[in-house]
Amino acid sequence: MPVLEAASLIELERGESKQLATLFKTVGAPGLSIAKELGGGGISAVNLAQVHTWVGAHCPSLAVMMTMHHHTVAGMMAASRFFPDIQGMLGVVARDNLLVASGFAEGRAHANILESTLSVEKTAAGYWVSGSKKPCTMTHHFDAITFGVNYVDPQGQTHIGIGLGLAGDPNIQRKKFWSVPHLQAADSHEVIFDKLLVPEALMYFSKAVDNQLDDVQQGTGEHLFAIWFQLLASASYLGMASALASRALACNKGSQDDRAMLLIDLQGATMAIRGLAVAIDQNRFLRADLARAQATRFAVQEAINRISTRAFEILGGMAFMSSEEVAYLLVATRVLAFHPTSRLASVPFLCEQLS
């Protein structure tokens, strides 16, 4: 994106979120992760991760927008074996370059991504959906928003599904939530569903629920969303850290050992992300793969912390005082720790799967 190369990072971050949403919609190819046969770009996970790292280095807020859109769209693309009817909607996203917000449960540390706190009531016209999602990136700029639903039918059986709401629906409301200056251009506020009517055509239920799968496959329909999220979030925040590192390396300060450690951590994190992306391209979405994805994310997160701290120290006080970008990037890199799933919540699962 030449626009990002030409613009100041801090000007983009302090600017209007609409500018970034428009940029994403017009030149960012929202259909990148959708299969070519559906009109999308058919990009590999390896290449998409590289795109996210590059964007993260030039505009952190746009990278966050892209993470929430692409993990949702790529997850639905991969989940089409469970929700085959969803392919028609993905074709529309690719054709019209629609921005898709995530109303899934990736914001709750202990929840499966399709697990839902939304209330769902069946009606003759479809389903009434009520509840909220916060923070929800692209609150004011999405064209469509997806969300997980757990509908309990009159017989008491739970149906796992994916619902879709359209931006212009008057029963979708928005409320200010994000109050800090960092990553504010990602437009992450609260989206409220106030008896949103979702017609049958926009409610997609699983054709293969967990109890119809063997023990090894259980949860695969949910794992793939979470695995995609760990990949793209890690790649995006590594880009932010790499922006700090490049500034530190360019200033020719610090010891050779310091500079070498920056490069070692950057290379190690990059290769870890690439390994996870290769696994995704091989359609590996089982329970053990989710554990490996989470472990990769936490390893990358630690590397990002080391990279950003070391780069900040190398750059020194004069850079801190003369460039707002330096302090901004340092804080922005730390936000990865707030994305799900939390390390504390993951410990039992990781010990079970990786030991």
C-alpha cells in the first residue's frame, strides 16, 4: 500500500478511523482470504501473515482492523465444511469488498469462539438476537457483523450457529467504549444488538455438531477461528515491534550484541509465525493444533516484548522526547497481551496438550 509508505505513522494513528476503513476497503482487498472460486484472492496463510506484519509496521490500527476482519472471514472460509451455506455470503463479501466485524467470543478469555452470551429467540420471521460485543473493532465502519449463536430449540437441543447482521439495521446500536489514545483509529467500541431480527437466510447452523465427531476432531469448528486469530494477531503485533527495531537498527546506536539480539528475536518470531501459517495452510485445526497455535502466540508475545524494550533502550531518551512514534509503538506492542486467550486461562490446556 503506497499510501502507508508515504504517510506518517503517527498521523495515521491520530487520524479518523474512517480513513483507515476506506483504505482497507478500497486497496486492502477484504476478500483476500476467500477462495478464488468464490471471487476472493485465495491468499495462503503464510502470505497473509506477511501482509499483516508489514501493515503492523506502518499502521498498527489498520493491522488491528485487518486482524478482526481476516480472522473472521478466513475462519468462516475454513469452517464452510461445518457451515456449507456460508459460502454464498463469503462470495458477496469478496464481490463487494465488504468489511466484516467480529462479534464472536474471542474477547472472553475462557470462552470457545462460537460460544455465545447473546440471547436468541426463534420467530416466524427468523431469530431475535439481543446482547452486545465490546470492544468491537470497526464499530462504525463495518458493512456486516458476524456473531456466534447457541440456539436452544423447544426440544432442549443446542444448535451452534453463526449469525450475520447488516450495518444499516436500526436494531444494531453503537456506544463509545475505547477511551485511550493508542490504537484508537481501529474504532473499537461497543456494538449492541437490540432485538436484531436475523432472517433464516443469514443464520447458519452447523451441519456437523461436536457430538457427531470423534474425540480427536471435537471442537474443530471452533478451533479454526481461534487458530486464525492467534496467527494474525501475532503477525500484526510483530510488525509493530519490527517498526521499533528498524528505527533502533538505523540509528546505529547500542552495542553489536544488542543489535544482534534484536535480529535474533525478530527472526525467531517470524519463523514461529511462519510455522503456524504453514500448519493452517495444511488445514490442521485439531485440538492439539490449537495448543500449538496458542504456544506460538505466547512465544511470539514474549519475543515482541523483548524486541520493543531493547529497541526502546537503544533509541534512547532523545528519540523518546523527539518522536511521538517511539513511545506510541512501545505501548501498542504491549496490547497483544490483552487479546484472548490469556496466558493464565490457557495454562491447564497447554499443559494437557503439550506435555
